[in-house]
Amino acid sequence: MGWFGRRDTKSVAKERLKLILVQDRALLSPSLLNNMREEIINVISKYLDIQQSDISIQIQRESHKTILEAIIPVKGVKR
Amino acid sequence: MGRVVVITSGKGGVGKTTVTANVGASLAKLGKKVVVVDMDIGLRNLDVVMGLENRVVYNIMDIIEGRCKISQALVREKHLTNFFLLPASQMHTKEDVKIESVDEIISIIKESFDYVLLDSPAGIENGFRSAASPASEALIIVTPDVSSVRDADRVIGLLENSGIEGISLIINRYDPLLVHKKKMLDANDIVDVLSLDLIGLIPEDKGVIDSENRGEVLSIIAKTPAVQAFENVAKRMEGEDVPFMKLDIERKGLFSIFRRK
């Protein structure tokens, strides 16, 4: 099959496209995203006891809409 | 009141102008009154593709700047009486175009037509923005390659942010033989990546260059698989539920046409 080992080139093209588009569709630079992440964590930490190590915050354009997805595991409420 | 559709791609050379001429012709063949507008100010080509370059007197900038009436700038196609071209200016640059003026002219023109197709220039700058601004629908043209699909994704994002409602996808220059060999992205791959509705799958057709050499629109003078695909786009735009042509190479009839010449 040549250049890309045994894989057909259309699969290579599709994989590359998917990776490229994930980067292209990111609306914020990594540093801005990190700033936002820090601030979100700070605000929520005032009220909730959260599992800092398992937080996932992503912003992505999906079909026809842009979504900010934040997964923040809560351990308990702050009193 | 007519539908205003921008035909755009981000990347150049994927066939926006050819698709504009042929989809426009196909809609006209369905009896619709159609005008195709060349929005590539400074680099006009739609007149040449349609073989109307010798009939151009005025252009869209002449209308905007008050040198002629709209009806004086419209050029009627040679064979179809309900198919018109509004040429671009060759003297101006894209920076000379005010988006509000284009919006105003197109909003007047659409009163007299069923379809206004706006042939956008490549890129995402001023020329693209003034072509997209008056439109409420968009046809995104891609060829089955990584760079074209990537640029299309960028354009789709911009159009969605600007509030355009119906965005559909046309895959142009599709090569069923390469797809069969898994050496070309297939239609499902592209639809999957861009998550748009597919409205057209146009097979590669050498006749396009041949007819453009002579200044004829292929869909008006010939009956080839690509022409049928353009006709299907027009029917789907009209709301008809047309199944996609079988372009797999096992279908001997189609295959033999692709191999011809």
C-alpha cells in the first residue's frame, strides 16, 4: 500500500482532519483557557468542596453550536 | 420574494464558480427565475465561465455607485430566458465594496427572482463577508481533500456565527475510482467530519473544462453524470427528496463514462 504502511490513505486523511479540526475549533488559546479554568475553580471552591484533580473543562464547536463543558466532581458542600 | 444563497468554500479552486453556473442553470431548467451574482470583485470569472464576457456592459459596482439601473446590468444567458448574470467589477477591489450597499442591492433584486446565487470569492476576508452578508442560506463547496475540508470548516464556523440558517454541503470533483481504492475521502467521511447536510455529490467530469473552454455551461448543453448531479442539487433545493446517485465503480454504466477519453 506504499507511503503510510498498510493503512489506506483516506483513513490517514480522515484521522489527520479530525485532529486538525479539534485544534482549529478551539475558540480560546491554551493560556486563556487555563486562566478561565483557574477562575472557575476559585469561584466554585468558595461554595463547594471539589475534587481538583479530576476537573475537565473544554470549549468546543460541535454541529451548529459551541459548548463549554465543565466536569467538576463535588465531594461536599462548604459550610 | 426569492431565496438568497451564497456559494462559498474558504479555499480557492474547488469549483465555486462552476457550481454556481451549473446549479443556477439547473434551477433555471426547472423553470425558476435565477440570477447568479459574481461577488469576486476585481477577479471576475463567472462571465467567462458562462461565455457572456462580450455581453457585459455594466456591473454590480455600477449599480451601487449609481451609474446604471439594476436591469441594465443584468446579462441574460444565451440559451435560457430565465437565467441571468450580474457581473462583478474588474476595476474595483474588494475593499471598495460596502457591505450595506450590497445588502441593499440584493434585497431589491431578490424581489424579482426565485433564486439569487452569490458566487463568493475565496478567503474569509472582506470579499467573503460581503458575499455572505445578504444571504440567508449557504452552499459550502469542498473537494475531497484535507485542506479543502479544513478551510470549509472554518467558513462554516463563520457563517454559523453570522446567523445564516440553512447551510448545506456540496462535494465537488468526486472520483469514484479513487474512493473505491480508498485513496480519497468518501462522502460519509466528509459529512461526518463537517456535520452538515449533504445536498450534492458531483463526480469529476472532464466535460466541465471542455464546455468552459467554449463558454458554455455544461448543464445547459450536455447530459453527463455531473450534469445529473447538478440537477439533483437543484431538485433538493426545491425540496424534492432525490436519492444520491450510485457512484460506486461496480455500476458499469457510470464507470465507463468516467473512463472515457
